[in-house]
Amino acid sequence: MKKSLLLLASGMLVLTSCGGTKKKTEVSETPVKPALMWFDAEANFGRFNQKDSIDYYLQKIKSLGFTHAIVDVRPITGEVLYDSKYAPRMEEWNGAKRGDFDYLGYFIQQGHKLGLQVHASLNVFCAGHNYFDRGMVYSGHPEWASMVYNPEKGIISIMEEKHKYGAMINPLNEEYRTHILNVLKELVGKYPDLDGLMLDRVRYDGISADFSPLSRSKFEEYIGAKVENFPQDILTWEKTADGKFVPKRGKLALKWFEWRTKTITDFMALARKEVKSVNPNISFGTYTGAWYPSYYEVGVNFASKNYDPSKDFDWATPEYKNYGYAELIDLYATGNYYTDITIEEYQKNGHSVWNETDSQAQSGTWYCVEGSCQHLRTILKDNKFMGGILVDQFYDNPAKLSKTIAMNLKLSDGLMVFDIVHIISKNLWKEVEEGMREGGACR
């Protein structure tokens, strides 16, 4: 079994129950499902720059049955939260100064004292924050930024699309790939006690990316022919009656989608190989959105290599199945970011869902927690997944936060909660505890 999932309990153990009191309890042989709490770098910068805050909240999540702390150390700016030879260190955020201690090292030390696994999260193909004109693409490397096909402006740098907060990178840029692989290897070597990596944004920005000359030449090399009309042979934009733009596929669109997902899967295989060469025991993990029916738009096929999407989806070529990467992943977290919990509820409400990476609204039983988990079982085959929740979706209905936690724990192989700042800011700990208890994580 994979290291990150080896959480079997046996014999007499001392556990912390969901009230914070310690007691001896006879634990069954039923595996304890992993429960991951995410600590975003930017949103938590001013709180976790103090050791006592780290101590307090690690104790807090442990008392509720969480098993993993996912500590973001490379936010979307490309800065990092540790001393690095390759990347600038984040010294301040939103007026808060960094603490005078080893941030990740302290999380590892204190987390391990509590029996928590600590995994480091890094945003991979992103290196700038467009809302603040901040990050590596703004401070010396604008050529790394993805070139996007804007429906009104044509092909432009993503740095010009200020409605998008993340300045995403062209995954084919060799200089950047060298940079990010150096960052990953450095981190794993610097923290040998780190339990794992959780890679985020290992993808294209969306269906409009990347339309750079580099991508064009690499795609032509892949298909063995010139693209006569670029980008129209791949994609055009059509304006609807309500003034919105929707993508229309060109004659090479399906081959383009196939090639993009090969690009991402090849990188995942390379990244795994590189980090495992430094520490063979490190868990190699990733987060993606659970909305597989539209995730081809970002060039990602997180399904099993034994699943053929061309039988179910019109965007997949017969060759698309060759680039499923589930078998490369040791710990997989996916975002079941839906406010409808059951299939019955979804069918009653009839909601359409428009996720961050989508070019248009989506519908179907994929777009509720219960339905998503059922479909994920099909495409992932025997590979495990942690069902993720987005806490701020439930600010207006906290009771449903408990229900989505419980449903993910029951139907997936574990839980991922994004993010602790949302729980703290709205004091939703009672709802988290209720969901953890109902889902069987509190013992």
C-alpha cells in the first residue's frame, strides 16, 4: 500500500476524540480514512507567522480526526515560504511579515509530535498574481507567462487578463520546467522528514491556453504537419445571444486536446522521477478539480490508464486514454466542490455548475458530491481519491458543510478540506466536528 494511506489502527491506542479529551479506546481493524486539512500560504500568512498559532491549530485539527496537514509553501506568485537557492522567499503578504523561524520545518516538527503527516503543497505552472502584478513573471520572467487566445483581443499574455488572478505558465517552457523541477528537488532534499508533496495547478490555464509560437511548433511536430490556420483550425470563439463567448472546435481540436494532456502527463512522470530520485519514500501527490467531463480544457487526464474516455466523451480521441496518470499518484485529492450533496438533491434543484477552469456552464450527475464520487470510481478504477470540499461555499448554509464532509468521508477514500482560513474566519468548527463524526473520522 502507499505510504500516505497506511493509517490502519490496531490494538489499544491512545486517540484524541472529537471533544479534545484523551481516552483509551479499543480501535477496530477498520482503516482510518485520511483526512487532509489545507493551510493556504497567502490567506494564512499573517496568522501562521507565529509558532503558537501553528501549535494551536495543529492540535485543533488532530482533535477532530484529521490525519494530514497540507502546508502550502509555493503560492501562485512563485515565491516560497522557505530559504531557497532557486526561488524568492515571500517576506510579507498583505502587510504581515514572515515569522523569524523555519515555517515548514516547524510544521513538520510539531505535526509529527502529534502523529500528523505533513505534506508540502506547491503551485506548479503558476508564477504570478495578476491582481497585484506580483510574482516571478512580473519581476524578470514575463516570457514564462502563458499566451492565451482571448475572444476579443486575440493571442495575448495572460498577464493582460486581469480578471484572472493566476498568471499561469506555458508548461512547455524549458527554462521554467528546469526552474520548477529544481524547486521540487531542493524542497525534498532540504526537508528529509517531509511526508509528501501535493502539487497544485499542474495544468494549462484553460481551453484558451497556450497558443504561443512554442506550443504551435511543438504541436505541429506532434502531428507531423503544419497548422494552416492557427489558431482557427484548433479553436474559434462564438458569441451567444446573451453576449458571452463559447469555444467552437476546429478540425484539429481533438488532436490538440490529446497532445496537451500528453504534455501534462509526461511532466507528471518526469516530476515523480526527479523527486523520488532525491527521496524514494516521499509521497507524490496532486490536487485537481473533480469535474472530469470538462477538465480536458486544462489538458489534464487524471483518470486511470485503464479507462477509455473516448467511449463516454466526444472530446477524447481513442489515443487520449494513453495519457491517464492516476497510476503515477501516491495521494490524490480532488475537488468535489458542489453545494448539492446527493443526486436526488441535484436533480431537484437542476443547478448548472461553472467551475473556475470551465469555459461554460456544465450539468449532469457529476456535479453533486454523491454523483461525483460514483463517477470517479469508474474513471479511476482501483486508484484511491480524497474527496475535497471548499468551505466558503457553505458560508450561507453551514449545516451543509457537515453534510458534505460526511458524504465525502463515506463515499471517497478520504477527505480534503480547503481551507482552514475559511473555518477560522467564520468559526465553523462545530460544523466540521459534526461532519467528521457523522463520516466516522472522530473515534
